[in-house]
Amino acid sequence: MERMLYVEASPRKKRSASIEVSRAFIEAYRGANPEDQIETFDIWAKKFPEFDESVLEAKYAGLSGVPRTGDQEKAWASIQSLARPFLSADKLLLGVPLWNFGIPYRLKQLIDLITQKDVLFSFDGNSFRGLMKARRATVVYARGLDYQSSHSPTPAEFYDLQKPYVEMWLRFIGITSVESVIVEKTLLGSDVDNASRQHAKQEAAVLASHF
């Protein structure tokens, strides 16, 4: 039995394309892996600690090898607790909408909080090593316009700060296999939107069957 962590990054629960396609992935995954556990990490339902002075001082104490004070230990414990679901997962599924050419600020906040030395990665002075047990991830990307076409008004090589950033981060923390499903044109009317979602859900179901 394995454990999959699903990170839900959209606050739009009823009409979110990333959630709709992610749920299709989960349904197919459950069918292929009925014994596995699936945990949902809804970033909008979680209370995140502030990345304030206490957390920063705890971070730099760890980097320099200086013992942490009691307040710093307490602050650092909140970071470790937030990262725990990621460290215990065998696989990751992320549903990520595109906001202003990048990722939602709440997901960026989560990444900033938990991507710490000796939490999600290690550094020996010469190289980094990801500390994730999981080695596989699938990411569902949702976008309002078309980023993949050469005729797009928002071509990916200039405007896509979503997919490259997410996949860089995943590889940095130890994920070696990253697959993706992209649902686009969600702002171009119901017919285009529905067709795009249906195609992405079919693609997600195929990926989930061997994930």
C-alpha cells in the first residue's frame, strides 16, 4: 500500500479546471490502486505559519550550526509539521491554476515555508540533495488561454512561469519523474472550455492508470 498526496491549489471549488481534472485522475487512480491511501492537502484550508523573524532566525541558526533558542525551536517545529505530509508521501499529485503567468500566491507561500535545508533538501557545501521519499509526481496545470500554440498571444517561452517553476521545485526536492496534464483555453467560452476539460480528463485517467 502506498500513499498519494494531492495538493489542491485552487480556491475555486465549483468551476476549477485544475480540480475537475485532478478529480478525474484520482478516480482513475483509485480504480487501479484500491488499497492506496489518498490525502488531500487543500492549501486554502490550511493555516500557514508566518515566515516572520522567528522562522528566519531559526532558519539561519540551522544554516550556521548555532543552537536554536526555545522560540526558534517552536517556530521551526511549525515548518517541520507543515512539511510532514510531503515527506511521508510515496507519490504527489498537484492541481495548479495559472495566476498572472505563475502560480497562486498561496502555493508560493507554502513552497517558501517548507523548502528548507534539512527539511525537504540537504546541502553538503558542494551539492543539493532532495529529501523526498516520493520519486514520482503528476501535475495538472490549468490556464485560461493557449500557451502551447505557436500562434498564441501568450507563448510559453515568454509567459509560462507556472510549469517550469513547479517542475524545477519538484526535481529540487527529490522528484525524479514528473508527468503533466495541461488544460487550456478555459476562458474561451463554454464549448471550448468543456472540450478542453474533457480531453484533459481522458489524458489524466490514462496517466493515473500506471501512476
